[in-house]
Amino acid sequence: MSTTKVMLCVIIALLPATIFGIYNFGWRALLIIAVTIASCMLSEWIFDLIVHKKNSLPDLSAVVTGLLLALNLPSRLPWWEAMIGGIFAIVIVKMLFGGLGQNFMNPALGGRCFLLIAFAADMTNFNAARYESYSGATPLAMIRNEGTSSVNIMDMLTGKIPGTIGETSVIAILIGAIILIIFGIIDLKIPAAYIITFAVFMFLFGSERFSITYVVAQLCGGGLMLGAFFMATDYVTSPITPMGKIIFGICCGLLTGIFRCFGANAEGVSFAIIISNILVPIIEKYTVPRAFGVVKEKKVKVKEAKGNE
């Protein structure tokens, strides 16, 4: 399957969350999506022109980056900040390291984390008049401050909550994940290891220990599902070895749990995934399967030494 077809499948899989996000947050969500996709595509095209590279827009990776970035942004974010995020994701995180296949972290998450640092107030403004019961706070923030009883898990499943454009509806995200699995774009090693590790961690160390309801609320809240299926599984920034995928997913789950339990912010998915991205070269180094019939160098040297004796 070509890169273009892979990226097209990812775009199709993101459509349920995208459409629901536009329905949920209205024209502002549509504007943010359009701005981030346009800024990503324009940034990549201009960069290719400046460095005299072949136009890489046909591979659709810039569209995927722009769409993923938009789904990780609040709908009330000023459009020019979303544009800056798109430019940073493409130019700094992706193209300066050699383009698609060379970036060391997920470009969309790199852009989101940059915006979180640069425009923290706007990036955490989830005020939504439609959801008066949440008073502008995300369910994760309410769980941290008031406990699980303060949120409605069914609302979290269906998406009737404030949050970023694409993270609110677990059902829409899971529909997209099924599409990715059917098309053969991803397998379940990374998402399963991520989600199971996180669930066990929160069950043992969360603020409401040994509570299944608390764990389910944590799984449905924030960007965990979107991150596990659509960003942790990025081909470029995740391991290619079978055992490496499992270890990578475990790292993501542990870091997300640590950030949510002990960090200043109620979220943590984005930072957990990009930190795990940085660990990928080490993970792959120690999980490369040995070819059949090949023995370790140390064993060969020992045998040779005994033979010489």
C-alpha cells in the first residue's frame, strides 16, 4: 500500500470524530480544522520550494497532520494560534528533520504541545454554553476536583461534554479505530498495551483506587482514545518490532497515568506520547528479533576460544 493510500485511510477513519466535532462545536470547529489543514499544506509546499525538493503534498501526510492537530485543539482557540501550531508542526517538527519518515516525534502532537506552552490560557479554554452542567471545565478536571460522581460517563461516551474538537466522543473515535483495523493500517499491539497499562495504573494508583467507575471515566476522558489509536500508532514515530510496540504502548500508558495522577494538569496524553517517541530508537535497538540460525557474538567467541585451547 502506498503512502498516499495509507494517509487516505487515516483521513477516512478520522471523519467520524471530525464530523461529530463540527456538529458538537459548530462553525468555530470547522474554521479551526480548515485553518490547520491549510497552514500545514501551505507550510510544506513553501518549504519544498525553498529547499528545492519535490512537492510532497500528494502523499497527504500534511493533511493528516493538520486534521489531527485540529482535533486536538479547543474550538474557541483563535484561528491565528491554530495557524502557528500548523506551521510549527510541519516546519520545525517534520520538515527540518528531513520530512516524512525522518521526524522524531508526531508532528501534530509536537504542534499541540508547543501551543500548550505558548498559549496556555487559550489552549485550556473549554467553555461551552451547551454543557452548562460542566461549567466550562473538562470532565477530567471535574474528576480531579470533585470526584467521579461529578461527571456522567454516558455523556463522555457519546460526546456531550466540553473538550477539544475531536476527543469528546469515544464512540466516534472507536468507529474510526475499527476502520483503521479493517483497512490493515494498524494492529492492536500499541493501543491495547497503552490502554491496559493505563487502566491498571489508574486502578492501583488513581485518586479513587480500586474503582472500576473511576477507571472507565479516566479512559473516556481527555485525549486517551484518540491518542492511543491515531497518534501512538504513527508509523514513523513508533517501533516496528512486535515486542517494541508492546513496550512502547506500556511506556505511553505509564507516563499518561503518572501525569494524570501526579502532574499539575489533568490530561497528559500528548506529553506521554512524544516522550515515548523519543525512546523509540532505544526500544528498537533492544527488541530487534535475531535471525534464525544466528547466535550472539559472545557465544561464538567462547566457542572459538575453547577450540583454540
